[in-house]
Amino acid sequence: MYERFIARQPIFDERLKVFAYELLFRAGPQNVFQPRKDASSSVIVDSSTLFDLQTLTGHARAFINVDEAALLRGAPHLLPPQRVVIEILETVNPTPEVVQACADLCAAGYTLALDDFSGDSKWDPLLPYVKFLKVDMRASDPEKCRELAHRFRSNGIHLLAEKVETQADMNCARTLGFTYFQGFFFCKPTMVEGRDIPGSKLTYFRLLEAISEPVLSYSHIEDLLKHEPALVYKLLRYMNSPLVGLRVEIHGVREAIALLGDKEFRRWCRSSRWLPWLRISPRN
């Protein structure tokens, strides 16, 4: 067993009631962000298998950061659309493939947000799919915030002021018409700790080879998973979580794979945190 960490920071509505929590990657017990390639996938997988999303956010939504790799792999589809807001990071390049991935998420019922939005025209192709624009109050001067508010607050997009650190920031955001707020003025992110089960990299490698085949061999995959308790635990925990919403409890690996379906099972495997070091190109 080894420790895993995640942080959460509340997002408040205009009545200053908790609307959502942003879930933040933490590599260790220090409550600071440390860049890592699989940070987005790690938060998605941990919030759906290791941590209980209901425990993390209660009845509020979860804002979850998604980088380009996780977006193109379809990792957000592991999460229930009614419980999350998919936050597209400012580092994402809005290529035609990214735009299509965002369109697919919207078609599946997901809500999208743009992080650190500054009004750059490169984001125009994504705006039809976005419901929240997060504006950094510390990085944008009042005139820029006023310009963004005037442009977007009347067209159905919600404006969210992030990094609200002072009463002056809060007053400015309210005056400009922002309706959601987040930052140290309210509170710093709080840490949540969990324990994970280490797995075998060799089994992971063989599993990704198996799911890269055009037709899945359930018996072969079942055999691989039975020799890897960590994956069995995570798969069954995911299938029996409120996120999936099944009415019966799942106890068997084959039953879990069949109910999840080939496409979603492949996505579940490829979205796990161990994918980046394997470098296997998906074929399906």
C-alpha cells in the first residue's frame, strides 16, 4: 500500500454558497502542485476508484482539470456527466481533434469550462461548447476583466473569478457581473489522503497489449486481471461506485467487463495513471 493525495478547493455562487469543488492533483503530502505528465489522468482515476467522489464533493459538482492527452484519450468519459465540470487547461492546443473531443463530451451531456481564460481568439472554436469561463483576477487587470464580462456575461456563459485573494478582488468581480468565485479569500485547498495498492508493470503492459487487439478476449483479460489484485480492486470499486449507478453489486471480473462494454473498458485501462510510461498507441 502507498499513499495518494488529492486537494480540493470550493467554488462559491453569488449567494456565497458552495457550488462545486475543484479537485487538484498533489504528488505528495505537500499542499502544492508539482507538474507531472499524468496529473489529469491521475485525478480522474483517483476520484473515480480510490477516493469516493461523493465524499470529496458531497452533492456539489467537481471541477476537474483536463490536459490535452487526457482529453484525446477520452478520460473524462469515466466520470458521470451530471457530477462534474470538465475544465480545459490553458495549455491545451485547440486543434480540430481537441474541438471534436469537446463536441463529443457536450453531446454526451458533459459541461465544459475554460481555465485561465484571457479572451484569446484561439479559443473561439471551443466557445460554443463551453458553459464556464474562469478568469484569473490576479493576472488580468480590471479593464481586461471588464472587457471579458461585457463580452460574455449575456450570452449564456457563466463567468467564474478565480484567484480571488482580497476583498477588493471580490468587490471587483461582483461589480463586473461574475457569478462564481474561487480563491484564497475564502480558503486554501484542503488535502485528502488515501491508500493505493501497487501493481505489476508487466501485467499492465500485457493488459494494454490485450486491449489493443481488434476483438477483446474476455478469458485472457480475466486471467490477467485475476493475477493483479490492484486492478481487480479498482475495477470492481469503480463498477460498484455511485458514479456508475448500477442497481446490483458486481463481484466478478468478466461480469464487470461485459457491463462496462469493450469501448469503455479500453478507455478505463488507457486512462489509468500508469499509461504514460508504456507508450502504446491505441488502435480503437
